[in-house]
Amino acid sequence: MACDSQQKATVEKLEKEAFSEAVIDKDVQLIDVRTASEYEAGHIGNAINYDIIDGDTFLKQIATLNKEEPVYLYCKMGGRSSRAAELLKKEGFTKIYDYSGGYNDWSSNE
């Protein structure tokens, strides 16, 4: 029964321009998966901070998101956000966008 209602989950890697176009001045689920101290030092727009390193808390936090709406993820350089994208996929999210360059790329040449 649950299998019939499952949509195929996709994780799409986005470059800076496409990511910016998707999230800036938009009401989207934008998740910064870095640590709290990294987030406090600087983050993208209206991103919320769900630290992937704290796995149990991260799973509880993502459970509050709308699985039917797109989720945009980023970290420092792309590694942690890729891991987060796979977790979201396993949890039933269907539209996942991962900023491959991360905050390092975002903050350069801004």
C-alpha cells in the first residue's frame, strides 16, 4: 500500500547560479547542514541550521519539513550536504537539491 503512493526521489546537484535563483528571496525549505558555529559565522539568506553531525537530532528536525515540497541543502564544500541528501531520500523526501559548491563557493566572489 505505501509503495503505490511513493514518488521516486531525486537528488539534483546545483551550481551556484541555479541554487541562487532557486533560493534567494524565495520561501523555500533551505537547510544549512553545517555546525552551529559555522552557521553563525555566515549563512545563505533565510537558511535554517540542522547539523548533520548530530544524526539523531538531524532526523528529528527533518521530520518537521514538508516532504512534498523541494528541500535545498548546502554545507561547507558539498560533502555533508550529499550525505544529508541521501538521508532525506531514505526518509521519503522526493525533491532534493544539493548545492555542490557549498558555502565556500557561495561566499567567494559574492
